[in-house]
Amino acid sequence: MKKTYAVIGYPVSHSISPAIHQQALNALEIDASYVPFEITCANQAAAFSGLKALGIDGFNITAPYKEAIIPYLDELADSAKLAQAVNTVKKTDTGYVGYNTDGDGFIASLKEDFKALTLETRFLIIGAGGAAKGILEAMKAQGYNNITITNRTLATAENLAELLNCQSMDLETAQANLADFDCIVQTTSVGMDASSEALPIELTGLRADTFVSDLIYNPQETAFLKAAGSNPKQNGLGMLIYQAALAFEIWTGKWPDIDLMYNTANEKGFKKC
Ligand code: ATR
């Protein structure tokens, strides 16, 4: 029978997931549709139950429902348990299983762009919210142990660092010691407003070979990435592509054509930095 996949969230009209998944499904001649469902908060309970009642084969979840979906699922994979957030759900013989491919998607995109990456790479993570937690859980699980977290609110960084057995540092100290880091990852929402020149941290003192990553992909180049000048760098498009590829693999058992996914994103106006 033809399979049906979906993305649910609010809003989802801007989402490029339907396009990148549908193209990848078509390319592998998998008989399936991938459709967006924009669900208001008032309808979330009915919608989650409805997706299950319809027997939908799998779905992605985007903001603001990554945590709210959890009580509706029958099982959580380790990735979702660690992040306490779900971005991918698969229907199985025993029920609906939640996964989180965001963190592993980030690491896959880092491997693609940061050629000098090793388990010894010294990371500075800026921000200590949900996005930071998601990538940090995956990084720790994959064996990256040299990680310092800095944040506007130091106590939040300290709590996350304690939870994940990382270091924490206030912004001023991190800034003064920027040369100690091989990779800096920007996880805050600072930079989403393309008209703002605000930076979560100044990049003076950055070593020329330090890799700079920003999880934001729209705008294509945040003020933070601009400030990184000619350093090796990436925006969040690779993370978006690889989280989708990992979800696709969970559903279909097949690895999609990554170049095709990038091309589809490019056609929609989203580009790597
Ligand atoms: P998300 O799930 O997208 O990570 P979040 O959990 O609300 O969102 O976390 C937002 C992160 O961005 C936090 O680290 C936050 O810093 P605080 O803990 O100090 O609030 C950071 N952040 C948001 N706006 C910021 C700003 N204007 N300057 C610096 N950091 C900011």
C-alpha cells in the first residue's frame, strides 16, 4: 500500500521538508507521499491522536510540538530519551516510536564540512537551550568529550554542563580564551533576525583554523558567521539536510541522495554558507 509521511508543526508553511523528502522518495521510486500539516495548539491533542488513528506511516515534528508529542508515543528510542524531544516518529508493529535525529544530523553535517574534526576537537558551544541540549546529547553519545558551554545566563550553562559532564564558562572568559577552541558552535536564536548585527559573542582573537558553525540557516549568513570572516564555517542547512536523511532512513531503511536533498533546498532558496 502507498505510504504516507508528514511534518506537523506551527507554522509549517515555510518548511522545506515536504520538498526534500518527496524528491528523495521519488528518486528511489518509493511509492509514498509526504505532506505538511499545520496544527494549532488548540488542536494538538486531536491531531496527534488523529495521525495515529489514520495509521500514518511516519512523521516529522517541528516547533512547537517536539516535547508535546511524547505522551502520545508508545516507545522512545535512545536519541529521543536523551534529548527529551522528538523530531521523527515511525509506525511499527508495536506502535509509534519517537526518535530525535537533530543531534546526529548536526554531527553528520559537521563531518561533511569540518575536515579536521576528531574526538579530541575542543568545542565551545554558545547557548544552553533546547537546541544546545539536543546536539550536546548526541555529541556526548558519539564520544566528543572536550566541550565547554557558554551562555548569556551562566547558571543555565552551568546546569547543562553538569548534566552532560562538560565544562562551563562565562561569556567574557570564553571570549578572552577563544584561541583555545578548535570549533565554535552557535546555538542561540541571535542571528535569526537578518536585520540585526547583534552577536552572541565577539570573535576577536579567533584562530584562523577554528571552525565556526551556526545552527541557523535562514538567513544564509548570520552576523556571527560574517564575523567569522574567512575561517572555515557552515550554517545550519547541513544539519537540516542530515536530520531529514536520518529520518528518511528510519522510515524506509534506505539512505537518500544527499546531493538531491541539497539541490532541492537550493531551489527553495536555502544555501550553504
Ligand atoms: P532553543 O530551543 O531554540 O535553544 P531556548 O531553549 O529558548 O531556545 O534557548 C535559547 C538560547 O538562546 C539560550 O541559551 C538563551 O540564553 P539565556 O539562557 O541567557 O536566555 C539564548 N539567547 C536567546 N536570546 C539571546 C540574546 N539576545 N542574547 C544572547 N543569548 C540569547
